[in-house]
Amino acid sequence: MTFDSFLHKIPEIKEAPLLAEMAHMKMAPLERLKYLKITEDQKLQSRKSAVMMLFYPKGNNTFLVLIERAAYQGVHSSQIAFPGGKWEQQDKNLEETALRETEEEIGVDASKIEIIKSFTQIYIPPSNFLVAPFMGVLETEPIFKPDAKEVAKIIEFPIEALFEDDLVKTILKTTSYAKDLEVPAYVYRNYKVWGATAMMMSELKETLFLTCNS
């Protein structure tokens, strides 16, 4: 999809209803299904974070940026993810968290990003984070400046790849709660997007499918 065509669909994307659990379930490991709904107490006790699903032009095509997280002692080490991180006290809201963390992690000027809409929050049991995804658009091709302490690699994901029939596969992963677990994943080249990021991407994909193919 050309970037101009994508921009013309933005008003429809803004008005599209959130697909929430219906979309999340398509990419959720079986063991995660029971966590799709959480109580208000769990929400209040969880740690807050936000990520950015950022689209931008490259040439005349539309891309979505993902990152490979740096290796560290933690449950999300080396995973493929959207740029983002935890809410800090100086953040006015979670939208500001997503913008700040995106600038810190991949070096994109937050003031240049237009927030299109927020998507459904997802609870991550192993780290007790409640993650708020935001869709953003950058109208010029970025020059990425990744923070080496947090980002091992920038992954430029073409929007057309989201709709490829063979993108979704079943892979084996060892998680914090199971070994050699079969999980659904988006597999693009050698990159495997699974877990909460895949669930967020599923809602994004279904929303774009409804709007961009109409």
C-alpha cells in the first residue's frame, strides 16, 4: 500500500471500533486466554506501560517499526516488540509515555508523531504490566537512532506483510510459565512476533483489514 493511500484511510481508522478480545484471541497462547479479562483490582495493582505502533513512509510504501529488545535479565529479553516502556511520574498520561519512550528507544522526534488512536490494553501476567498500545503516524521517513542499551535491532515491517496468508505460524517457545510451548506467531523473515505484541498486532491487523480493504 502506498503511503498516500494509507493516509487517505486515516479518518476511517480513527472511527473504526476496537475489536479487542476477538482479535487478541487469534494470537494468544492457550495459557494466556484466561488472562484476557482482568478485574478492576488487577488493573489498579498492575504496572502501567505504553507502546507505539508507528507507521511511516519509505520510498512510496508504508512501513511499521518493530524493535528487537536488547538481551538482559528479564522476561522480555531479546523479544520482538513495539517501541515503548513503563509510565513515569512526569508523564501526563499513557499517550505521553508512548511518545517519550519511542523517542528514547529509537530516536524519533516525538513532536513529529501524530497519534491516530488508542487500541485495547493488554495485561502481561509475568511482568504484571498493563500495556496501552497507540497507533501513530510519521509523515516523513525517519532516521532511526536506537538506544543500544535497550534496542538490539530496528525491524522495518512493510504493511503488505501483515496481510500475507502464510505470515501466521505455530512455533515453540519457552516462556516464564512453560517449556516448549506451542504459540501462534507472526513470522517475518527470521523474526518471530508472539505473545502480547502479536496480540496487539492482531487487533491492528484486523482494524486495517476492515478499513484499508474497504
